[in-house]
Amino acid sequence: MNDQFLINFTPAETRVALLQQGAVQELHIERSSARGIVGNIYLGRVVRVLPGMQSAFIDVGLERTAFLHVADIWEARQNGEPPKPIERILTEGQSVLVQALKDPIGTKGARMSTQISIAGRLLVHLPQDRHVGISQRIESTEEREALRARIHALLPLEDPGGYIVRTMAESASDEELAADIAYLRKTWQEIRNRAKTARPPSLVFEDLTLAQRVLRDLACADTQSIQVDSRENYVKLRSFAEEYMPQLTKLLEHYTGERPLFELHSVEEEIEKALARRVDLKSGGYLIFDQTEAMTTIDVNTGGFVGSRNFDETIFKTNLEAAHQIARHLRLRNLGGIILIDFIDMESEEHRAQVLAELHKALARDHTKISVSGFTSLGLVEMTRKRTRESLAHVLCETCPTCGGRGEVKTAQTMSFDILRELLREARQFSAREFRILAHPKVIDLFLEEESQSLAMLSDFIGKPISLHAESSYSQEQFDIVLL
């Protein structure tokens, strides 16, 4: 399959789109203002050691001092001996190399560890360890042992270090594994060299940018091209590829066309579709996506699609097409957690099995861990998809200030009744010469037409005049009652 990556740069944001056969399959967005520090390595200085809490505060050059617990100190748990107390490992003023585990949150500083890990495409390097671990997702014992033996054979005898074999390494060649080991060892050597000459507090290694992670983690043998629309960043990426992944250099292209890169390939249009609740299918059917705190639900509907033979055929074809679009939109929207799919009910067990098989086939393209439980007794398909980052909607959108996330607002008539009740409460509590209603134009129009009699009756009842004023800046649910 010919994968094509499009990388769009602006000073504050980087966006990456993965295209397969011309269709957008994945979107990745990174904003400089929201870029975290997890994975960064610092040469810090111990500011304070707290024996009672078995922790220490480390100055790494951030706004707040970072936090280091004894459980995250590699030196504290060596040789299977009981952990050493933190006061026997660290002293105030001491320089220490630490890696960020968690970003600062609220008033809390970042959490650090002295256990360094450097991620590659196929492996994770643990320079302070000596063992080779295998990803839990590789379940076959024989395969795990074979991979472990291959890694040991590729490691240098002097200072081999430890490694964790990632799932992607399952089908990798020895040449690819050797290249990843060389990249990781070179990166670690550069970190050590910087740490020797740096003065604490200072940053000695920053985790890769989104564009660099595309080269490291996503580009593969199926990749046809990687187009970059910024000359400056194209040069940086090319330099990075030449140093660490020379086999990818030939794939990099600098896009110089007049039309914006994302617009040329209809990516902007796909982003808008990925934020919509409804997704139309080519057959005339449609999907409804509802994302909640606990789970995501996907409802499949036939819409205007009518099969040429019978209704069962219509349902079956709609569900087959829906299976492909659901798998694509899970990647596109980056939806994670519990996912419930409500396919249109099928009486045929054979049709159900075929739809489920088609869903499995479509989900096989996903790099993220997925578990599908099949049809439940209620006819729903239960599945889970590992959360790796925020969903597209959470990155690009915020809760609607008008409806508060409900997805609907009260009607103008409902609001008119709310206002009449509030007017009565106000009249009983306060003595005013006149009451003035400030509300959305639709609500005011309703008071002037259908509800004019109700307003007049209330005015007579409270014995005070009521005036109206339309505020176009108000939402339909917003109103004020002014006492004059």
C-alpha cells in the first residue's frame, strides 16, 4: 500500500496527514504552546532532600522545581537488595541526570526519574540496564525467545545496554534492528557528551518533534513520499534523516506549489468531516458518532440506501461499508477507550460473521492496540482502542458555551415561559416602575407574536408595564430582566 505523508508547518503548529490511496487515514497535530516535556532529559541540581517523604526536589530549569521519588531512582534498587533510603543516594547541591515522566500539572512540578529510556522505531534503549525485554503484545513464547536471541546477536560486546523490543519489531529484518540499535546508541552517546559539559540546570535532550517522530515511528517500506511545505523544516528533517535514518532521505520532498498542501489533497475538508457528528456513506447510509466521558458510541443507519434485491441485502451492504468507515474514523479522530458499535440488526448469522470479519480486516491497519469482543446479546459490537493521545475533537474543539456540551438548546417558546416565570418572581420581590426583558431576537419575536397575550396578561397581573429589547449578541438561552 502506497502511504503518503503530508507535513504542514506554521510557527505555532505542526500537522501531519497520512494518506492511503488518496484518502486521509490519520491526522496528528502538535502545538508548540501545548508541547509537553515528557521524555526530555535534564541535568538537574538537587535543591532539597526530604527523608520523611523519601523524595527530593530537583531544579531542572523549569518554572517550578521537579519532584523525584525514591521509587524512581535507578540506583536505589540495584542487585535485588532492599531499596536504599534517598538520603544515602542524593545530597543537596548534587548534579543528577533525570528524565521527565509527567508534565507539571497545576501547582505540582514535573515528576522525574533517573532511569533513562530512549525510544526508537523498533526498540526502546535502557542504557543503565543489561536485560532484553519483549513487548507483552508479542504473545508467542517461541517468537519472544527468537526475537531476544536476534537482539543479543546484534548487540556489541562492550557496554551493550538494555533494550525493550517493541511490537513493530516482530516483522523487522536484522538490518532494520541493527540500524535502530545504532541510532539509539548514538543518541545516548550524544546525551552523555552533553551532560559532561553542561552546567545544571540544563536541558540535554529534548524528545523528538512530531515531524521527526513521523520519520522514526510511522514511515516504513510502504511509504511512497513525505512532502514538507516548509523549506526551513525540510532542511532540518533531511539533516535528521541523513544522520539517523539515511534510507528515508530519498522519500523527503519539499512542496513548493501555490495551493496549500492540505487544501490540495482535501485534508482540510476531511478535518471538518472528522469533527462532525454525522458521517455520510457512499451508499446513502450514515454513521452517528457520540463521544462521552466513559465511551464512544457509533450508530449505523441505512438512510436513503435501498438495495436492488431486498431489505436484508440493503442492511448487509450498509453494514459492510460502515465497517470500513468506522475503522478509518477511529484512526482519523483518534478515538480511544470503550467503543460500542450499533450495526443495523441482521437476522442472518452468516451476514453478522462477514461484517465482523470485515471490521477486523479494516482495523488491522491500525497501529494502536485494539480488542474486539464481537456481538453482544443486544446485537452491539464491543471493542476497546488504547488511548495514546487526545482525540482530534479534544485537541481542536472546546465545549459549546451556549449548550454546555448538551448538543441542543431550549426552544424560543421554552425560553419565553422561563422568562415569564422569572418576571413573576422578580415582581413579587422588587418594586419597580417598569420591567424590561433583554433576550435573543427569536424570543423577543415570539413575545411580539404568539406569546403577546401571555405577556399582556402578566403585565396586568403585576400591575407594571413590561418592555422588550432584542440583543443579537445573546444566545437563545440567555436573558436578563432589568428593573427600571
